[in-house]
Amino acid sequence: MPTVGICKLCRKEKELLKSHYMPAALYSRNLRLEYATRNSAGVVMKENEIKTRLLCRECETLFKVNGEDEVLKYVQPKLGKKKGFPLSDRLRLALSRDNHPEMPRYSGADLGMDMDKFAYFGLSIVWRGTAHDWTMLDGVVQPHFALGDFEPPMREYLLGGAMPPDTAVIVIVASDDGARSVWTVPSVEDVSDLVPCISFRFLVRGIFFRVMMGRHLPQVYRKASCTTWRKCLWYGSLKRRMPEIMTIFDEKRGAIAGQ
């Protein structure tokens, strides 16, 4: 029997589908690391998925067409398809827009990428965290994020409105090999001692997203966003940006070396 209820995005009464927190395409049994967390055992591998009846078909289609289709074609493919990391392959052949030794900047436009869809994807994932208390794969319930005045413009944007003001979406392609086989759900990043804003981060198999919102967001972060005319795409290590996740791979290498 169809489940009818109020869609959390359009807020209309419709048939609700089983919506994933993170896109269904990320659940692939062939990769050794699926979902990374430091809440329990470090890495969890289970066949169940993080999903609930949340959105109507029309809103699910908005998420798919406006963000997911563009982003997921660049991540490591599933079993049965050609292996690799398409986005990293492109960057190896591309010319950077600057030569910063730690984090060179590229233009997504130079690579034929739609960075506006990367921004939509990043905000759509964070918004899902505001709409529901999700049960993670390790059984821990993640309470919904409270964004206050930032939530309504984000929701309107996802429905087809303008980009929310005072918002930056920073996209980094990971140079760390291990990051290509793991994904994380959004988490709140405490940057209050450095930046007066709300900051979220998550990883999608080698592509790192940082979504920042704040009326006093410094220009350096606004200029680094993928939504500016520069269409910024960054390339570098995640060891300082997600140490609690990247340490997993260092521990694994250390265990192998000690055998």
C-alpha cells in the first residue's frame, strides 16, 4: 500500500517514497569501506541503508536531476563497471588556475563540470539532515540539524529558488587514495574560534564538501565557493580536514606493516 503523508520539501500531501540520506548509488558491496564513523567501531559495513519515507517522487527527482546525477558520475563506480576515479583522472591532465603547493585551485568550468549542481548537491544533503532524525548504520540516531533562519531559504533554493545568501559550498577532490572508497554523512564542524558561521562537512568517495552559512562569513570562504564566477574546484589532502576519518587508513597501513 502506498504511504501518503506530507513531503518534507514541498510540504504537500503526496505519496512518500523511501528517501535515502546519502544517495542510493553509494551503497556498493564491492568496496571494503562503505560508511565511516568514529561513534563506535570506526568503520561499519552493513547491507541496510540509511533511508526513510521523507519525500514525494517530484522532489526526489529534483534532487536527482539538479545535483546527484552530475556529482555521482565523477566518483568511483560500482562493481561491474570500469574502476577508477574519473574526477582525479581529469585533474591530472588539467591546468590549475594557481600553483598553491598544498591546495591548487582548478576551475570546474574548464573541465566541463556544472559546479552549480555540485552546490545543489551539497545543500540538498545538508538539508536532509535538517528534515529528519536519521538512524545511522551503527544504530546511533543523528538528531536533525537546527539551522534557524538559514533553513527556509535553503528549502526554497532546493525547490527552484535563488542560491541562499551568505552561503558557501567548497568542493575538494581528495588526493588521499583511501578517501575514494568511503563516504560519511554530514557532521557539524566547530569553527567558531576561527569563523563566525555554521559549517558542515561530508565526504562522497573522494569528493569532500564543506557547506558554510553565516552573515559574517569571511570573503576568503565566499571566494573559495564553487558558486562564484571562478567555479572553484580544489585538489589536496583531507588529513587536516577530516583527521578522525583519514586516521583509519593510517591505522590500517600500520597494522599491515606490523604483520
